[in-house]
Amino acid sequence: MTALTLSHLAWTPLGHGHCHHQFQLRDATLQVGAGEFVGLIGPNGSGKTSLLRCAYRFSQPEAGEVKLDHHNVWKQSSRWCAQRIAVVLQEFPDAFGLTVQEVVAMGRTPHKGLFDGDSHEDRRLVIEALEAVGLQGFGDHAFATLSGGEKQRVILARALAQQPQLLILDEPTNHLDPRYQLQLLQLIKRLRIGTLASIHDLNLAAAFCDRLYVIDHGHIVASGTPKEVLTVTLLRDVFGVQALIDEHPLAAHPRITWITQP
């Protein structure tokens, strides 16, 4: 069963016409299976965020299709998409004095009528989401007073409260120290929700992703398991760096060691 399919996407930033530009997407195709954790990797400026924006109905592609379980996302309403797709971005929302619990409860909005209050079920899901990200007891804290890592976990809890079929994450570990990077990715892996995440740290991508897509200058240039994708040649050609690649001594996934020039 496939959660998400992007087929032959093309997208160009407003104002750039059809000139060559590093953020152009051209013929981008990928799939995320139900329960699969798929990583999107590539150099800065390669088009990772642009592709994700097409997938979560923010930037409409010029060509190609975005389908969620055979439904064309761009032919559905925003509400339909919000009931099924949850997004965690690098930027934090302006919370305007909201508590943690109120921010997480926003994840229930797509499932409620305009004048509906919070039901017992809504409150239960908010509590469970906070527990899932290790923030039980933080409900009454002001969101604005939290650390960057705590805020990121609150935003993930909001996404979980949506009960999505698909998670889309843009650099979800950026604001986290190593302990919480590992905890966050372990949690996402355990959820078994179809997930598409852009990941900057290639060793984290190797450790947690079922499959990887590599994007370079708006083109998908490689895809497969981490072992298939993360090769010395690809890292040299796409990222412009030399690396040693071996198997992690405690797990069966690749380990990358960057070679620094003297």
C-alpha cells in the first residue's frame, strides 16, 4: 500500500521563468509506502524544501501529480489534506502566548467543526501526543519559554494529534542536541506512519530511514536503501566531499566518516 506518490513533478520559483535555477524541480518522482520512513537528502539549495512544499500542498507544481492513496492532493480541499497530512517545519509558529497544550490542540482543528469545543477525545489525544514526545507535565508551560528542542517536540506532538496518514518533516532534527535527535527519530520510526523527511545529517538518515532519495539541482539522482545510495562515488559527485563508508559496528547500516583535507 502506498501512502504518497509524487509523479514527474516540475516547479519553478516565481519570478525565475524557465531559466536554469538551482531550485527548479524537474521530473521529480518518488513514493512513500504506508508505514515507511523515507529520507530526502541533498546539498543545500538542491530543492528538498521545494519538493516537500509541493507534497504538502503549499507550492502547486507546474506539471506532474501528488497523490495520497490515489487521491490527487491538489484536487482536494485544504481541510481534506490537513486531516491526512501533518507537517513539521524548521520554523516555529508564532504562538502569541499560547500554552504547550493549546499549541498541540491545534492539531485537532481539521477534525472539528467551526464552533466545536475540545471533546474528551481531543483532550485525550493531546495528552497522549505530549507523552509520546516526552513532554508530559509541560501542558501548562508557555510555548514561547521553551528551548528550541522542546519547541520542536511540541510541534511534532501537534502533528501526532492530527492522527495523520502521512508525516512530512523538513529538517526535523535541526534544533535538537544529539540525545533528542535520536529520541525524535526513534519515535518517528516506532509510529509506523508513512513519513517523508528531509534530513541534513547523512549518518542519521542512514541509521533511521528505510529508503533514501537523493536530490541534486532539482533532479532525483538516486534512490534505494541507505546501503545502496550512500556510496563514496555519490557523496563525491553530489556533495563534493570525500568519505570513508563502512558498516556501523553495532547495526547493519552504513557509517560515513568524512575525510578532511590537511
